Amino acid sequence: MDMHVANAGSADSRGAARARPFILVVDDDRQLVDELVVGLSSYGFDVHVCPDPAEALLLVGRLQPDVVIAANVGGRIGTIEFLSIVRASEPELPLFAGADADSGAFAARAAAKANIVIPRPYRLRELPALLQSYVRAGSPWQSRPQALSLGRLRVDAVTPQMWLDGECTRLPPREFALLRYFAEHEGAVVSRQELIDAAWHGSATHSNTLTVHIARLRRRLGDDEANPQWIRAIRGFGYQFRAPSA
């Protein structure tokens, strides 16, 4: 599992060419990673995920992240060794260690290498501000996501949920990412590839998978499959999203 979001830039680009902070996440829990990527992306971070600490060592040098978040995962080397090597080679790079509630021994060892130990599962309402406090000083970027309100529909900024006619519904991460992208581009015709990039973040997926997720999203919105009002398929182009008034 190697998910890449946006362009990381060259090894000389840290603090210069990037308009958005770049976060390298070392974690192998697919569900936690999906939620983390969607949440941080909505705050304006670019995220690259790698499940293997040994591979992540190479990525630190090649991608030059602004912050690294590393969970307690196995591989050719462990996370503690990964943190030790990165700290020695990149003493100014902010390192976050993600520790589960029952991993006291790991947290204690990681605290000697990382700038900060954070709880895992990750707290998406607190983490972006904490990350920003470690991002390069003087950056004009600010993490200020806004909930999107489109008449009858309101889409949360971070938590995967929506309100339709005042009723709250929790959404799986992929459906949430699709709905956020649709809401941010209301009225525009967006291609299938745009939607795949928005919800799967560059990881391989089949076109049929997108069709299935859109069908599920339509059902949540109460859309009529024969005559959809929310999400219309535009033959040869993609989809168009509109929030009907009634």
C-alpha cells in the first residue's frame, strides 16, 4: 500500500516551492490511513503514505517532507530504529510518533527520538493545528477548512459526515472524499479520473469501484437512479453534482 497525494517536489524544494505542507505518514493500518489522508487533505496538507519504515527512510531523503508521522509498524527495520536514523540524519525534521493506548513501552522509547508522541487513532480535529505549529516558520499557509453548506446539504470539513435536511449521516472515508469533491465543484462537470484521484489519492482502483461508490452516495442522498437530481452522469465526460432546492 503506497498512496501518493499531489506532487512532492524535488529534494531541494522543502520550504521553497511548495504551497502546501507535505506530510510523510509511516503506517500500515489501511482504515486509519484512509481517514487520516482524507482529514489532512481537507485541511490543505499534501500526504504521502508508506507502510514500511525501511522504504520510508529512502522517501525522507527523496521527498523532503515537512513533518513525518510514524506509527509502531514492523518491517525490515522497526519504527524506533527508523526514528533514530532520521533524527541522526535530519536533526531539524519534525518527527511525530503515533502510539496506541496500550503501547506504553513504544511511546516511552519513541519519546526519546520524536518531537512529540501523539495518540493513535489520530485525532483529526487536533492534529492539523499541531502539525502547523511544527511546519516551517513564516509559511503563508493556514489550516482553515470550512464546512460546505449547499441548501439542504451540509458537508463537514473534517469528520466524515453530512447533514441532509438537518439529519446527520456518517460516511465511509471514500464516500466522504467524493462528496467533498462534488460539493467543492458544484455545477461543474468533473471527470471520472478526477474523482478517483480525489477519493483514492493515486492508489490503483477500478473504474467500476467508482461507479459503486457513486451509487451508494446517490442512495444516501435519496437520489432517483432513473432521474437523478443530485449526481448526473454526463456521457463521455464524467459527472455533474447539483444540490436541488427541494
